[in-house]
Amino acid sequence: METNKFFRNSAIVTALLASLCCITPVLAILGGLSGIASTFSFLEPLRPYFIAFTVIILGYAFYSAYKPKKKDEIECACEDNTSDKKVSLINSKKFLWIITVVSALLITFPYYSQAFFPNDTKNLIVVQSNNILKAKLEIEGMTCTSCEQSVDYALKSEKGVLNAESSYKTGIAYVEFNNTKVKPEQLKKAVENKVGYKVKKIQIINEKEN
């Protein structure tokens, strides 16, 4: 039982490590903790290994819990009257399933993290086309889809931003904004102050000559 408990605890730890780099950007936005956003980004390259370890550990725990008992083990249990003892929840198969579900939720967090962000639907605003600019932001620190969603939300929450789409694979965010309401420097501050990632460069890619 102690061995199974060790494996269950290990599964939670490795699943948490696999998801930390994705959870922290969301916490940065929702909790105003911008300083922690990139704290665990170094774990991203190790994420596949943590996921693999979690699967292996849980697999062994299930094997130990459900493997057929040998005849001598059954006889020993009968002699010790252990079959009459009520198994506590923490040592039960039910708890193992709970640990498995929690681990799965942690590992798959990037795929449903958008649900934690408030609806960013905005009222329709008429803007003159010559006031709409598009900026390209080169951002350092994004490692997963949760990072993208956190950056997009931070940018869209700025008054005057019409749309924002970022990619962790390229490290680039494209932002459409009303230049009479918000300036490029404010976009940079929104990412750095609200999420915690560094904006290396901002480029206006469709600015019209006056």
C-alpha cells in the first residue's frame, strides 16, 4: 500500500511539473501575478518526459492495484484478517482513479485554459480605416497555447485593440488597433506588465504615410 501511495503522489508531482509552464501565464493574467508567467518556462522542453513519466507511474500503480493476487497472498490475508478491514479512501482503487483524473486535467490544461478567461466580446465600434494599424510584436517566453491565450487576452483588454493573435511557435503576435485610442508602447506594456513576457520588438506593418 505504501508503494502504491508513493506512485500516486509521484504521478501528481510529474503531472503538475508538466503543466506548470502552461498554468503560470493564466495565473499571471487572472491573479495579477505577472512576475511568475515565465518562471517555469524552462520546464517546457521537459514536458513530454514528465507526461511520459506520469503515464508510466500511473500504469504501474494500476497494475499493482488490479493484478490478480497469488494464492499465498490470499491465504496470508485471511490469516491476518485483513479482508475484514475497511480500506481507507486514500488507499483505495477509487482514490487511484481520482489521482488519474486530476493528472489528466493537469496535463491537458493548455487545451481548455481559454475557458478561464472572461468573454472578450466587445461592442461594435465604427473606426475610420485610416486609424486602424497592424502591429507585429516579437515576444520572448511563450511556450504553449496557454501562453498564446494569455497574451491575446492581455492585448485585447487594452482599449482600442480590435484583434490580437499570437503564436508561441513563432514568438510573434499580430495586433490590429485604433491608433487614436492606443499606442504601440501601450501594447508592449500590456504584455510585459500583465503577462510578464518580454517584448523584444514592435513593428507597424501597415502604417500609412501622412
